[in-house]
Amino acid sequence: MHQNLKLYITRKAYVLAPETGSNLAVDRDTGALELTETIPAASEQENTLNVYGLLGFIKLWAGDYMLTITRREQIGAIQGKSIYRVGGFQILPLAQDLSKLDEEQKSQEQTFVNLLESHLKNNTFYFSYDYDLTQSIQRQAQFSSEKLAEPLYKRADERFFWNRFVASKLIDARFDVSTLFILPVLQGFVELDQCKINDKTFAWGLITRRSRHRPGTRYFSRGIDAQGHVSNFVETEQIVLYDGGALDENIVGEVELSYVQTRGSIPVFWAQVINLKYTPRLWIGESRKSLAAARAHFDEQIRIYGPQILVNLINKKGYELPMGQAYARTVEQLNDPRIYYTHFDFHSECSKMRWNRIQLLVDQLKDRLNEQGYTFYDTAEKSLRRTQTSVVRSNCMDCLDRTNVVQSTLARHVLTLQLRELGILEANQKLEDQQEFMHSYRNVWADNADGVSCVYSGTGALKTDFTRTGSRTKAGALKDLQNSITRYVKNNFLDGNRQDSFDLFLGQYRLEQNHATSSFVSSKALRVRVVPYILMFALFMLVLNVIRPNYSGFQSYTSYFLLLLFWVSVLISGVRFALKHGDEFVQWPHLVKLPSTDDVSEPGSFTEKGNMSPPEITKEEFPSI
């Protein structure tokens, strides 16, 4: 695959020139792709760029835009193959003249470009030119020689091929050489670290892969769809690379060990409808339809990973209770011997900072973890000494905070077994006693938690103080409070645009040149638009009069306190109005309507009446549970 490209920009074409081989020319008038052996003359060149990869193309009102990687940061290597993080990008329009667009189209065009920029800036992407980041070590080791001979993008797991939609123009091209320009990009988290225990050096790290199916933000993407895809599905692979103890910083990995876990939204039809209240309204769909979708989900999971060990971490009482009941009922109705289900009430078991009680779950699953095993691959002999035969699928409500704490604990248990088998850790030693290594381990898992959480919820994960330090702290609790408040603001007032950016980049929304698109102009009533300004003004006046009592010129305490009472009453009235009409203040997605809760299981059922946009939601559509 071409790694270092020079992009020549002319008025007629973009020409991507690799160090060796044919150049790829993109006609700026027609968008056509062709191979050429020539480079534009210097007199024709308007600009040149160094490009390290081509994400793909996306069509908007003015035509195609080319998405390029302009900076990369090497973060490590596996099998001697470099892994990079995308450090910068550029969106290049093929069109040079927007005069054919009307004013509304021009406005929308800029909004679309802003959404693309936001998506690329606010998410973290990784790639490799010769190592398949989308496939686990075990899956790659089980590939046939014919499969391994295919181009990287054909071997890639389509679930984690994040730029699959924008790369379709290249994939559909009729000449094979274009495959050298197709670069699968992973969205998620990758970190590799060099470690030493008992004077034996090895590398370990995490590769977290986010699925591009049912993508989105926390409250606009929940549960399952009719095809069996769940929101926030993430595969995390913990890897160990070892060269037999050689004190060499450049560890290739003569043996590779890995352990895979998954997380994903509770696989039933459900939703949380935001309305400015801290706890959104909960809705759970019909169990019969959830059962069919869950069966499709677990059929795919079992085909890929083997038997499922389901660990449900939500509360067994209160607001979350109906979700636990729906999940348990669905698993019971599936009646599949390949599925094992356990419900561990994380908050109840670990209340009052008794975080050591997570070990209760590990003890409960110990026999199944030992039976499950892990991957042990000998790269020299190209043989699998061990295989992982099942997978732990964990979830809480968001599949972020509690889930990551439990996954890191289970992974540590397995890692102890792996290091003992390699002879790095002696049989009587505990991994927890290796302070230098545990510092790396805890911080990488905490960074992984933040990486997954930022994309879905808009903030770093909660409870990472336990992951980083091994104990719960008051400072961590305060940090969680800050993140919770930030999540509330973002989820209610900013996530509509974030959801639109997912839908646009991943192809859930496709702009048709001959059809009008959704308007981005706010259609909120005047009373809704003015309330935030009234609240801000009332708060300003209240604070001003508290700080400077003489500002309003009142001579008596009675008049002064009546004035303060007036501004307090304005604030209270404004807040009560906002809460009563909360769904009208929320920023909702514009590009893809949210599915109707009356018929949520039907694919593509995005109706005007009954979608989750606030003006159409009624109490009857979201009954109290």
C-alpha cells in the first residue's frame, strides 16, 4: 500500500503521486478517477501537499470532496509493522465554483463541511499500511493463505472499517491498482507500551475497535436495530508481544498473546428521551420484536466470537430495573445454551467505595474464564498454541464507566495467567504487586475508558480514578461530578450536531443531488428562543444586585429584597417553563429522523409523526414504567 504521497493540485485535477507506481488522478469537473504516469507541469501546479493516506470521497451539493490524511504520529509497532494515529487531515473540494448553488444550498454546504471537520477533529483514528488493525490476532492467524494475499481493505472487518462509506468510490473503481490507495481506518483507541517484569522485557497494549453500525451519541443511539446491531458496540483486544526475554526495545513479537472482550448496548429496543431533566424518560419496546433482533445479534456474535458470557452491570432496582428485566427476559426466551447470563449490580455491590468487591464477579466467572482461554500465537512457526473459545460481553446503561472498570479487572486476571505461562511472572507472584507495570496498566485502561467515552457521551469516562490508582478517591468523585454536568449540557444542547456528523460521515444520511435536504434553520417557537436570554439576563441581574447592593438605587432593605425576590422568581419561572417544555429546548439531529417508538423495530421507519423529535412526543408514546 502506498504510504507517502505527494498531492499535486491543479485547476483541472488532483494528482496523488506515490514514491513508486502509477499516480491517481481525480478529475475536478467530473470526479472521475484514472491512473496516469505523468505529474502535472510546474506551471499548472497551484499547490502541493504531503499526504499519508486517502480516507475517501463524499458527495455534497457542489460535488465530491476528497478527505486526506496530512499528518500521522507513530505510536508503536506489531510484528515490526508500524501503527499510526491520524494527526491531521484536510477536506479538499473538487468544485471551484459554487455559483450554480442557490443561497440555501450554499449555507447547507458549509454546514455539511463543518460537520465533517467536527467529526474528524473530535474523534481519534488509527491506521497501519501493512497490519490489519480491524482484526484480532486470533482471527488473522486463522486466515487462509489466499485471504492473507488479498489487499488489506478486503481482509478488514467491515464492522470496524470506519471510512468504508467514504472509501466506496475507490473500492468501486474498475482498475485494480486503485486498491493501493485504499486505507482502512479504525476509530477507537490504540496504545502500546514497553514493560519489564523480573528483568524480562515485553510489550503490551490495547486495541479498541468501535463498530460503524448503529453509530451515534449517547441518547440518540440506544439499544438494538432490526438487523441486530447495537449502539456503542466495542471490541477491545489486550495484546502481549514477547521475544523470549531479549532486552531489546524494538520488540517484534516472536509470540503474541491476546484476550478479547466486547461491550454493547442492552440488545432490546429501548430509548431514553431527553427533555432537560437529568434523568431522561425511559421507553422499552415490545419484547417480541426485541427477541427477533436479539437473536440476530447473538447469532452474529456467536459466529464471530463463540459462546457469550453476558455480564449485566446495571442496577437491580429503581430507574434501571426495567432494563434489567427486559434483558433477562430476552435471554431467557432465546433459550440458547451458548449464552450464559449474570447480573452483577455494580453500584450496590461496590457502594461506599468498596471497590475491592469487583473481585466477587471475577471469582464467580473464574471457571468460565479458565475454560474460555486466550490466544497464544507463535509467529515463527505460524501456529496457534491456544485459542480463545468464547467472549465476555459486558454492559451497563452507557457501556462506558462501570463496563470499563469490570473489563480492566477481568483483563488483569487473564493477563496474570498469560505472563505466568510466558515465564515473565513467577507462579507465586501477583501482577498487582508489580508497581511499575501496574502504573502503566491502569493508565492505559483509563485512557481507553476516556477514548471510548468521549465519542459516545462527549466527556471522559467516570470512575477512572479507580482504574488509574486501584482505589476510589474523593477527588475522583468530584471529577465524576464535573463530567456528569458536562455530559448533561452536551447531551441536551450539543449532541444533535454530533449525531448529524456521524450520520453524514458514515453514510446513514446521503445527500441526493435532486432532492431537497433537511433545513438546519431553527424552527423553534419565539417563546422557546427567548427564554434562554431571559434566564441569562435574570441571573446576571441577580448576581449584580447581590455583589453591588446599591446598584439599583433602592434606599430600603424591603425594596432591595423585593427586587432580589423578583429576579429569583423570573429564574424559577423560566426554569419551570423550560422543564415543562424541555423537549423543545433540546438540540435534535436534523439529517436522520429518529425512529418512531410506535414501530421502532421496523428498519427505516422514520416517520414524521411519532419520531423522537420533541414536538411529536406525547405521554401516550412514552408510557411511565
